[in-house]
Amino acid sequence: MNIKQAKQEITNTLKAYLAKDPLGNYLIPPVRQRPVLLMGPPGVGKTQIMEQVAAETGVGLVAYTITHHTRQSAVGLPFIEKRTYGGQTYSITEYTMSEILASVYDLMEKTGLKEGILFLDEINCVSETLAPMMLQFLQCKTFGNQRLPEGWLIAAAGNPPEYNRSVRDFDVVTLDRVKRIDVQEDFAVWKEYARAKGIHGAVVSYLDIRKDHFYRVETTAEGIQFATARGWEDLSELLTVYETLGLKADWEVVGQYIQLPRIARDFANYLELYGKYRKIYHVDDILTGTWKPITVRELRAAPFDEKLSVMGLLLSRLSEAARETRRRDSLCENLHAALTKFKEALAAGEDPQAVLETLTGERREALKRAGNAGQGNKQRQALAQLEINILEDYRRRLIQENPADSGLAMAAVRGWFGQEVEKRASQAREAKAELDHAFAFLEETFGQGQELVLFVTELTAGPDTSWLIETFGCDAYFRHNRELLFDGTRRRIQEEIFAAKAAEQEEQP
């Protein structure tokens, strides 16, 4: 499977394991709920999909890299207990609770969530002393005499031996008790994730041109060299911050993440060109509709790779603008829901400042619960924190202005909220204008060429750009999309006609 299919399979498995009959019993008894074992190359996103599944299904997540543990921390420490059997007292060995199981109970106490995922990474690389305990846990869901609570899915991940010399093979007894999913790298699937995550445009456009550089592991005289999905994503984070700070990433910096020298050098060279293209083709001017005729002529005559890079620059900027518009739209929706409650509370005679404090506290607590539950999502957390900051600001401003009654307080808050709505409308107008200008420039440069086909396809595939178009419209997009659909239908009909004629000719004597 690719990582997207694996994520869906884990989601389906979790739903099946948590399904109950009318009496509250699990439809699949816990003893038949096999642990999920993900096997695949390092850095393809096995850990990330666990976080996504937990967040999307609303369950808890406890994650451990098991190679960081000793037998004592995983299983617990022994202690002597006195027991009486048949009138005779004996000293027996008990164990303290496993740190791993204790973390599950801690999460349940902090969040109130009784169901979740326990994720154990690098499961087949454990030490010799811990290996028997891990196999017991996969088979019986127990560490010592302590059992994982019901409602918790065990998900483990490991690397095949060709990627890690220290792996251990599972025996048939263990493999017959797990639900094994083999995962492989897939650039097309990763690109979907990259669009949604906002991966740096240089990384996405480079890998579009050099797909074979997305994931490679090679054994050389100098040792293992590799480029992985994790490396590209972490490099993207660094590049974004470096640009903010005005710093340059050369090939040695790139090589700290993409540890295959020839790919690191190639990307570093591309990154330098990517920055030059932004200046040479005046991307800012294109998006504001003020490009010069020479820019059109130069891009029209450029090599195809260069054209792709410039379109990548435009798409990256358009995606950023669309993402910001979508964020402001979600913010306004959340604030509107909060202020609806604020209005209802004022109608019930409650104090305006106290109501805002309560609303802020509820959102702060929800954000904390999500963090404790392991439902980490950077964008969602940033949006929640922004909403909290704005509600806090409303409360401070009410304290300063101290309106005489609830009606004046409501009017003041409504006015402040109106400013956020206007920011959202302004951002939408700006993003839509940039999109219109990009289309006008590309039409002037390429006419109805294949470059427009690629551009429309990428806009459609981008979650933020497609949302922007669906929400606010774009005449040029719909026009080109209709033409593409028409051309596709025409080609299909022509192919069917040719196939029918060929069949007729074969039937003739």
C-alpha cells in the first residue's frame, strides 16, 4: 500500500475495533483485535498518519519509539510482595506499572478519552532483553501482569532489514497475531500531503521535475546514503524560516537533511535558480498585474523545466494566499459561533466580561486537551490560539471602555468582529485578484498550450486553491476547465471511433 491507503486502512480498523452492539459490547472482542503492524522504509510518514488518524477520529494517541526504552522502563521494576496461600505466607515478585501503560492511563485521566491508539515505532529494532516482552505485548497486550485498557488499538511500525541492520525477524506465532500492512513510498500521494501541509514551493516543484529523487536509499563505499520524505519535509521547514530570516541554504545545509550528496547538490543548484527565477520573471509584478512584455517573451522562449519552475513559483504564492484566506474564513466562522453564545448569555443577563472569559477558558481547555491527547495539528492549533487571542483582546477592550449596559457591550463586540470580517473579505479580494492576474499572464504567454493544462490541474488538486475557486469563483479557471473537459471528451470519442474502424477492418476478409 501507499501511505494514504495505509492511513485509510488504519482508520477503518480503528472504527471496526471500537464498534459496539446495543448492549455496549465490542463487535470484535478485544482478544480478536489484532495489533496493526506497519512495515516500510524509514521516513515515508508512518508516524504522521497515526497523528492524523487520532485527530480525525477524535481518539487519544500515545506514541513511543521503543528503541529508547530498557526492559525496566517498558515492563516496570520488580518488587517483593507478601501473599498467603493455604495458610502459608510467601514472598513473590510483582512489577510496577510499565511507563508505556502508565502514559496511556495518564492521557485518559487528563483528557477524559477512554479510547485511542498506542503507537510503538521501530518495534523490530528493540534490544535483546526487551524483545521477548515486546512479542508478548503484541500477542497478549500485556506487560508483565498488566493489560492495555480495552478500546486501545496497538499500532506498531518497523523497517525491513534492507534499511536497518539491527532489525529482528518476527516469528510465525507473532505474525499470526498481528494485522500486517506493508507500506511503500509514493510521490503522488506525498504531493497531496505536501499541498495541504504547505511544503516549500521549491521542494514541490523540484520533485515534480525530479520524481526519482523523492525517495532513494543507496549503499555506497561511504555507507548508506538516502533521501526520504521526512528529509524533504524537515528541509522545507528550515527553508521557510531561512527565507524569513534572510539566510541562504547552500548544498551543505541541504545535505544535512538530504543525505545523498548528488541529490543534495542538485537541489541546492535548483534552489538557487528558483530564487533567481523569482527575480528574473518578477513574480510579484505578475501577481499584481503589472508585468512587462519582455517577461512574457523571455518565459515563452525558456526551456520547459524553467517554465515549470516559474509556474511552481506562481502556484506556491497563490497557495499561500488561498491558505491565508481560508484561515481567516475559518477564524470568522469560529468567532461568529462564539459571539452567538455571547449574545445568548447577555440576553440571559450575564456579565459581558465574565462571558468572554468563560468562552476563552473553554477554548483554551479544548486546545490543551487536544495537545494532551496527541492530536497535534500545527495549523489547527494556530487557528485555535488566534481565536483565543482575539477573544482575550475583546475582553480587555471591554474592561477599558466599560460600556454601561449589555446592549452597548454587544454593539462594541459586533463592531470589532466586523473588522475581522473585513480583513477576511480584503484577503479574499487580494487572493482572487492574484489568481486572475496569473491566468492573464499565462494566457498571454502560452495561449492554450500545455502549460495552462498543467496550471489548471495543479489548481484543482490544491486543497486551498480549489477551495478559493469554489468559494469566490474564477472565470478564467472555469473557462479553461470546460475547455479541458471538452478536449478530453473529444479525444475519448476519437479514440473510440478509431478503435471501431480498426475492429471493422479486422473483420473484413
